[in-house]
Amino acid sequence: MSQLVTENVQVYDIAKEHWLNEMGVREKFGVEPSQIPDLLALHGDHVDNIPGVSGVGPKTARQILAICRTVEELASAELPPTLSFRGRDEILKRIRENMEAVRMSRKLATICCEAPIEVSPETLRYRRGDTRVLHPLCEELGFVRVLDDIPLAQPMLF
């Protein structure tokens, strides 16, 4: 979610119980919010099943992205000799030989923001569920413990 952070958008970090702004993302991940998909494309994310490149960890990925802003730039750019880390030439060779897989990993890590969703404050307003529908559904699904908390004849409030 951190890739969505902008000047006007923050993300709540549930684990640390605080909001992440652009500076917070840079401190936490070592890259700009817009570079998060590139970071994940390089070092991977096993939770989201993004493979990344073998031998590239978060630290190496951050070092590379400090020089090349994107994986596309990395594919063609000559890297300065000042970019040094163990196995530098072998890792860069591995990345470039596997650019299609890196591009796919980047695509997997990128949150699509083009979905045609229309949202208004009214559609986000909390409304109670219709217990006449909810009660039979919970019975059908076997949510026995939930049934005790659902009043049987509550009117719909929309």
C-alpha cells in the first residue's frame, strides 16, 4: 500500500500504529513511494508470491534504486563504479538476463489505480445490515456463534 502514498495520501501502519507519509515511506523502505514496485521486483516478496531476483536482498535493491530510479532504467543504464556491493557484476548480469521476469514481478507488485470506481461520501456512510437477510445467511453458513449477536427483528436502516 505504501506505493500509493503521495503528498495528499497517507497509509496507516497497523503493526506500528502510526501513519506513513512520503518521508515515513522513505525511512521505512529506503526508496520513494513510487519505487516500491521496483523494490519488490528486485528483492521479491514471498508473502505476495513475487519472486524477485536471486541474490538481491532489500539492501542491494535500495542501493540499485538510489542510482536507477526504475528497473527499466536499470536494463539499459551504465552503472557508475561507485555503486559497489558484493557480487555487483554477477547480480547486475542476473537482473539484466532476467528482465522479463523482473518486469513481471514489477507488474505483480503494482497496485492498479485505474479501476473505474465511483465513490461519494454518501456511499461510504455506515449502514446497518438487514438482519432479515443476515440471520438466514449465518444459519446457512453455520456461523452459530454469530447468530447470538444478531437480533431477529431489527428494521432496515438505510
